[in-house]
Amino acid sequence: MFKKKKHSTLEEHISLIKLFGQADSVTKTSYLIMGSANFANKQFLKGLVFLILEISWLAWLFTVGLKAYHNMFTLGTHAQGLVYDKSLGISILQAGDNSMLLLLWGMLSVIITVLFIWLYRINLQSARHIWELKQEGVKLPTLREDLASLLDEKMHITLMAVPMTGVLFFTILPLIYMIAIAFTSYDHNHLPPKNLFEWVGLTNFGNVISGQMAHTFFPVLAWTLIWAVAATVSSFFFGVILAMMINAKGIKGKKFFRTIFILTMAIPAFISLLIMNNMFADGGLVNTLLINSGLTKTNLPFFTNPLFAKFTIIIVNLWIGIPATMLVTTGILQNQSEDQIEAAQIDGANKFQIFKSITFPQIVFVMAPSLIQQFIGNVNNFNVIYLLTGGGPANSNYYGAGSTDLLITWLYNLTLNTADYNLASVIGILIFILSAVFSLIAYKKVSNSGMEV
């Protein structure tokens, strides 16, 4: 049985280019008219599908596509405004171009074109496959055999078709659209459909990094990194200590203590955060207890002082972060080699030395990927900030951000509160770059240290 050769992407392109000079005229015709090779070799249904797809794409291109591409580059030429109507004798509001929709349809047109190029490549692959089979003297597959292959060795393609279509239009398209907005003037001064916005290149990036937004971006970035490191390290450190205490020899009721701390994970985080928000408020439970006990005379500014608020956030986050680390560490400790510990004790090592040289390295070895994930999660930890402080207290030196806002919550404010969608898009791209670069470097260092990620 002839088996189709596997090619890398580059080899595939080279192979399809060489095919044009080597194959017969029917195969060459497939480069211009999709499905020609299939029709010539009596694969009528497959050839008809290819031909209909080509005709449909060409019809779409000349009726809608070219206009959509033009509108994507101009983003509209006619703004909404008042136009005098001679018949009525008054000025009436005339609708203009909607830059937002024009950009969206343009992005969709790009995806449609990319999909057609992919289908065109499949057409050429089919033509090459037919030519190779004929060269080998192997019988061409029938329609029934092609359909059977879609339910057998190509079943993964059949099953992935629907979800991949959903990902394409509901994930990739919005993502491309969001990235494109970063290169436009789509802000509160250019809100469609009343106003048009235009392409501005890298102006928004320059504005955020070195322009008017730099006085907000870099302090918020610094606090985001400080928060991510503090939240990750503190949860890990205290989670390990808690697990060591619970699993220490001689401690009774280990299952009870584990259950108590696991219960904190059973309660949704947003409920815990809202309760903490009320407890640490100016007239909340914590301040009331402190005043009634005589420890303080006035309310402590847990959420009204920037420094207090930041410490409060980190401390409250321990309630959410410690139990998860405790569970993982418990599993590591329970599977730790007793022989290794006994050998260290025989050599005269004390408990601290055993923890430092044996237990802790094993914990870090296993939890390294999780710690990287937790760090990235804390960089984008919207819930803790939004539900606990709302980004406050307010900071007059910042644009659209409070003293405890992270980059992700600042992005939220730029989108919903100030309507600066272009700046929000820039922040989203920078968050992605920060997360991606850190992940790549961290995973590379982990793998180079001999840890399997």
C-alpha cells in the first residue's frame, strides 16, 4: 500500500513549487482552477467542492472583499454629521462610516483570505497526491475510501473541525482585532459612530512607554511586579511551613487540620474577598475590634492609605494562596524518601540541614512549574484587586488608575471608564509580552537545572 509522504512546512512549499514543473498538464491546471486534477481523475465530488470554494471566494472578493480591504486601510472617510435637507428646510443627522465595524470586517476579510489560501494549498496537495499515486501505479482512492479515512486515520481532523472554527472566529478574530486597535486613535475623542478613528502606527506605544502615559505606566508596572513576586513567594513560603507543621511527627489530628484549610478553597475566592473588603473597611470588624480593645484610637487606613492598602492586599491574598501550596507540599512530603532522611540523620544532619539540603530542593523541584504559573496568574490577578480595593485609593498623579491598580485592572479602567481603547490594547500587548518573556526564561532555566517541566 502506497503511503503518502510526510513533509515539513518548508519542504511542503518547495515540493509544491517543484511540482508545477514536473507534473502533467492536468495537475498544473489545478494551480489555476481548483479541483482540475480531481475532475480529470473522476474524483468528481472532491473536485466540485474545490471548484465551488474557489468560485465563492472570487465572488466574495470582487463583491465584498476588496471594499472591505479598502475600508480597513482607510477606516472610513465620511463622519457622522448634520446635513441640510432642502425639502425639509432643516439640517438632519446623516450617518457616517463606523470605523469600528470597518476594522472588524477588514480583520474578518483577512481571516477569510487566509482560510482560502489554506484550502488552495490543500487543493495542490490533493493534486500532488494524485500525481504521485499515478507515478507509483497505485489505484486512486474512491469517494467511499476518502470518506472512510475521515472516520478512521483522519478522525482527529473531522472532530477538530467544529471547535477550531469556533476558536478561529471567537478567539483569534477578537485577538487580532484587539491588537489592531493598539495602532489606531480609537480613544474617548474618536468614539464611533459619531467620530472616525485612524491608523497611527506606534504612536500609542510611544505614548505609554515614553510619553504622557509613562508617569502612570511605570509605577503601575513596578507595583504589578512587586505584587506578583510578593504574592507568589509569600503563599509558597507560608504554605510550605504550614505543610511541614501539619505533617511533623507527633502532630495529632492531621486529617482534621488539612480539612480545615481545604475548606477555605471550597468557598469561592470572590466571596472571601468581598467579606475581607467589609472586614477591613473603616467601620469594619477589624477596626472595630482594634478600637474596642484599646490598641488603636482611630481607624487604621487599610484601604485609604496607598502603602497600607498594598500590604493589606498581600496579607489577604495569603488566605487564598496558602491552602493550595499546602496541599501540593503535603503530597511531596508524603512521598519523600525516608531512607534519604535517615541517612542524613546518621551523618549527623539536624532538622534544619535536612530541610535545607533535601526537603526544600525536592519541593522546589516539583513546584517550579506551578510557581511560574502562579507568578503569571498574579500578574493578571484581576479579582483580588478589583474586589478588595477597586484599585483605590485614588491617585491624582495617575491617568485612569488608582494606587493599587495592576496593569490588568488599569486596562479595565481604560476600557470602561475612560474609553481609551487604543491605550488599553497597548497595555494588553505589553502584559502578554511580559508574561511570555518571563515564562520562556523561567522554563528554560528550570529545564537547564535538570527539572522536568
